Amino acid sequence: MTAHSTTIPTGLEVADTTVDLLVVGSGTGLAAALAARELGLSVLVVEKSPYVGGSTARSGGALWLPAGPVLAESGAGDSADQAAMYLDAVVAGSAPPQRSSGFLNNLSATVEMLRRTTPLRLFWARDYSDYHPEQPGGRAAGRTCECYPFDTAVLGAYRTRLRPGVLEAGFAIPTTGADYRWMNLVTRMPRKGIPVFAKRIAQGLGGMAIGRRYAAGGQGLTAGLFAGVLRAGIPVWTQTRLTHLAGDGDRVTGAVIDHDGREVTITARRGVVLATGGFDHSMDMRWKFQSESLGANLSLGADTNTGDGIRLGQERGADVDLMDQAWWFPAIAPLPGKAPAVMLAERSLPGCLIVNQDGRRFANEASDYMSFGQRLLDLERQGSRVESMWIIFDQRYRNSYVFGAELFPRMRVPQAWYDAGIAARADNLPDLGARIGVPAPEFIRTMTQFNQAASLGTDPEFGRGRSAYDRYYGDPTVKPNPNLRALVDGPFYAVKMVLSDLGTCGGLKADERARVLREDGSVIAGLYAIGNTAANAFGTCYPGAGATIAQGLVYGYVAARDAASQP
């Protein structure tokens, strides 16, 4: 087969077939496939899109791996008891405790399985704080891991089948999350930022010169998983949509899929793993379960994530939970016909603040992105909906930091942004407020109060900079608070923001063995749900960077182990 074939790799013709385990979805579902194959099961992966990787390939690629071997080997000093204490505190009863314990109990074995079955190499992203480090068991030093930049050339002809990432550079600069932190501060801390920048540019360009194609983040992680799948000879059928779960009443025994318009029946002797993602781009579901105020298709999740696995699971009697939740992610408002632009450190850096349509602040700008989104929806439920929001910053901020992952320090804000109405510029704050349509008196009052407090390094209203997580993306050269500075250097700018997300995280109820549950709590035999198809194992909380992908990988391993134990 060629790289453009819908079967990857060769060896299993697209026709009615029988396997031990069927995995639907090629993001974290690849971990389930690898674990099952290592246990001696025959496995088939089917994927709705033409690409392999799902939302995992579009992510930052971080993995939250508390008390695991990567941290232990790095001397992080974490323990399972501390991690359990932390999860108990932050989940706070919003998910069954067995889901957290199932994750922790199988985490180390999952990492070791990935080491055996893939060429991935992981490192601890030291100091990338947990998202709620002040909670019992929380760690300011963090528990997040990443994979080293990965040479996607090892995929051979199948490299083009890797789902493109959110950020596609003109040439390869394999930037890890840990690199991004310092590259973003290159003008403020050149002794730290320039070597990191130079190293990655050299790796990217040097690699290309000798036929290597390095990728980091979600692209690198997915490429490593994909390489393991290819090495194991696990067939992947792309452009294959799940249409029906087959069964004999109490048990799921396979599925009916649509492959390029042709119906194919797959019998799965040990079970079916649903790893189809959330309902990111199913606006009927989002407006029903989350909020009618959400903008259409602003999600950064894979465009094929339309809730298929969740709906089909419900048809088999499955219960759902946490459907109002998503991995919320504030972003730059999209240009016409484009997707929202990613922003991560921008909200935390000194010299900026965010206001609503009334010209008022409404949240700690530097809070983790899921908490920021939850704050917006909480305000809406309280009758104080944020109808529009703008990030305000001054020229010193623009001269100092990367913005929107594409504007390097001192670069002009694109004229297209002004033309589309998502950016404004003025020599003074009253004129800026007028240009974005916020009430002048309230806007000036907000700016005056913010500047007075920021000059002292304090934020009495929302506590910005108190958390170690806030400070991670701050500017260490700004004292006494790396997240706060008064806006005094005109001209001043405003850029419109929207509430995006990395995917929804409500879905099918599953237990600590990844088995899907009915409303009465009984198990639907032969049916598993992992990743964003399952209700978040951590309830309404995002414990730390990479918790979404990590739980998908771990529960993929768990599902495969449980399926292998079935008769």
C-alpha cells in the first residue's frame, strides 16, 4: 500500500473481519493497541479521519505523570501518597475516587509499556507547576513530563499520515513546552533564551540537512506512538467511521463501520475500546450540555471529534457524566475563516490585563486555562455573562514577549487583525477604550486601580501571582511580582479573545478498569471508553499540564489489560 492508502500498514484487507480487540480512534487509543498487541491480542485500529493522531497530535504533548518512573529517575522526590492526597483535594468528589486510584496504580506500568513498545524518550519538565500547587499534596516543582523531540522520518512513507499540529512553522523548530517558556522570554533573559532558541533551530535545520524531521509536543508524542504501532504491525484503517456497536444484548461484540462509503462488520472477541475523542465540534451537543453562548466550532480539538462514540455508547445503554465540562482554553479571536490562535503565557506576563464588555476585570488572568473557562461559565450562570473580552497591553509588553505564537517581540500587530476588528491601537487609554466599545469611565477606573496595585506587585481583587502556577509563565526579571506591572508605555493595544478549548471532557461513565457503565452502575461487557470519550477521571478539575493525555494513555493500557483477561 502507498502512504495515501486507507490501510496502515499492509496486512489486513478492509473487509468483514474478526480480531481480539477493536480500538476506535488513533490518539491515545494507540496506547490501548500497543498494550493489547504486547499481551498477544490481535488488534485493529479504525480512525475516522485521513490522519493518525486525533487531538493528541494537536496538543502540547505534555503528560502529567505523578510518582512515575520519569520523575523518580530525575530525583523529583514525588510519592504516590502525595499524588493521591493532591487528587483527593482537587477532584473534591466530582469523580469517583476509584478513577484517580486506577490512574495512579497503573501509571508506572503504562510508562514502562510505552518504553518497551515505542522509541519515545520522556523527561521531567522541572518547575512546570501543578495547576493547583497550594492544595494538599500539590507540587510547585510539578509532575509534568514531555517527550524529547522525535524524528518523524522514522515513519517513512507514513509520515504524511500524521495529523498536522495546531502550529505549523515554515521550517522545523521542535519546541518543547519547557523550551517555549524560555524562548518566550528571549528578549528579557537572553542568556537563557538565546541558547534554547539556537539549539532548537540548529536541531531542526541540521536534522533536515541529513534527512531527519524533528517534531516536539503532541506531534512528537504521536509520532512515537505511531512508530510503535508500525513496528508492531498493527493495522490502522483511516477514513473509517464508526456507525454501530454490535452486541447480543448484555455484551458488545464488535462494530459496524463505514469505510469510504462501504459498510464493514468487525467482530471483536475481547471488546471494543472507544477512543473517539469528545464532542468538540458537535455544536448541538455543546449548546445543549454546556452553554448556548459558545461560539460555533471554536474548539482546537480535531475537527472529526463530533461525539460519535458517546452517542453510540448511549444507544447501548451507557450513562454519561460531566457533559458540561471541557478543557477550556482562552484564545485569540479567529480571523474570518480561520481557527482561534493559541495563547498560553500571554495572560500571565506583566504589562497586561483582561477586561469584559463593561471595561472591568473579571478573573485572575494568569490562572490555568480550564479554571479560566470555568470562571466565565460560572459568571454566566450567575447572570453576569462575559459577552466579549479583550487583552490589554502596552508597547513595552509588545516589545518584550511572543504573542499568539506568531508575533515575536517588536513585530507589528498585523493589519489584518485591525481590519477584522479583533485588534485596536491607541496612543492613550481613553481612546483605546473607545475603540473597543467599552464604557470609558469604568475602563479608566479599572486601569487606574490595576496600575496602582500592580506598581506594588499586588492584585487584591483576584490574587494574580500568588500561585506558583501563575509565576511559571511570568517574567522572573520583574519584581516583586513576575505577573504584574503597570501599563504606562503607550501606544496601548487591545486584542479580542474568545473561549476556545482543547476538547470536551464529559462523556461515557467508566470505572477504574475503563469499562463503560450503565445508569444503574452495571458494566456493559466488552465496551471500554478512554480519553475524552470517557468522563474526565479527575472530575471538574485539571490537575496539571498533560493530565488529559496521560489519563488517556493510562486507561488505554488498563482497557487492554482488562480485555486480555476476558475469556
